Amino acid sequence: MQRAKIGRMSAYPLSIKGVVLHRGRVLLLVNERGEWDLPGGRPDPGEDHGATLMREVREETGLDVRVGEWLDEHLFEVLPQRFVRIVVYVCTLGGEMPVAVSHEHQEIRWVPVADLAETFGGYRLPSGYLGAIRQAICQPPLPSLSPSTREV
């Protein structure tokens, strides 16, 4: 059953997302649809999940991250009848640095984990992302994965 589910999911476009936690807060962005989003994006050809996530987080926020454990994989309906396969990892900051919003997003915010809900700050947080964030919060800190540990 699990193998069949993964086979069906692999038919959809892939997006690698990161739950970036720091000092009791999670990094969230507001996308063009007016929803909270996790940093991340699509892998380049031949790029593994860890390398994708490090590149995308840097491009979208200016931050360097270490990619940790896999958290979740689910289908997300981006638009009616348009699905994307989301794979989420926990991330930690590679160092203290200012965060900057890219042209891909409208807003960026460090949100206290206690403030998380399906809707807050005037925007909806997709349930799959909320579940992955809650899972990351509950996990004990684990060593980072090398970028090549999990491949596309």
C-alpha cells in the first residue's frame, strides 16, 4: 500500500520545503496566493533534496541552513485540480544573519510557535505545513543530514 501511494505521488511536480526553527519561532513567508508558505522549491535536474533546500532557502530568504530529518510528504492542491508533491525537512540556521524577502514572496516573518493556527496574521497556513511544523517542534534535535542523503 505504501509503495503504491508513493508511486502515485511521484507523478506530481515536486517541491522541497523546510521548517526553519530558531529560538521558539518558525520562518514563514507569504506567497502570491496570500497564504503562509514554508521556504523551499523545486529541485534542479540531478539536484538532491538537501542541496535543493539549502539553495532555495538562501535564494528566498538570504539564510544558510543545515538540512535535518525528513518530516512529511503529502499532496497539496495549489490551485483547483493542480497538485504538487510536498516533501518537508526540519532545518536549523547555519549562523546568525539578517533575513530578506525575495521577489517570490510578499512578506517574511519569524512566527512564535505558540501563535501558529490554521489562520493567523490575516493569512491561511495550509494544514500539511502546520502538521509538519508541529512534528518538527516535537522532535528532539537530530544531527543534520548531508545534502546527498536523500535524493529525488
